[in-house]
Amino acid sequence: MNGQQIILPVNTLPYLSDAEINDLCRPLRSNQAKARKLCAILGVKELPRRPDGSPIVGRRLFEERMS
């Protein structure tokens, strides 16, 4: 691929982007607080985390729970 980077549109990623998570969790800033709020919204006990502590939310799970 000659060193070119492929960038997919945000809504085709298998997980929610940081911007989408920030919109859902506004005005929260702490990754821990965001994870708690998302767990409550989605009705799950726990979400996987990135090394920086931010929550990882699968797009399919989110769409299933929000529809």
C-alpha cells in the first residue's frame, strides 16, 4: 500500500469513536465516570477499557441496546 493509511468513516468502525463517547457522556471528563455512565445506559456490568482507561463500546451492542 506504499505507506498510505486507510481511514474509514467513523460510523463504519466496529466500536464507538472517542468523539461519539464524549457526546454521549457530556459533561463528564473522567474515563471512569464515562464508563459508569455507559454501563448504566447500556445495562451492562462492565465494559472493556483501553490502556488509557477509556471505555470501549462495540457499535453493534450500542445499536442493539439503543433501538
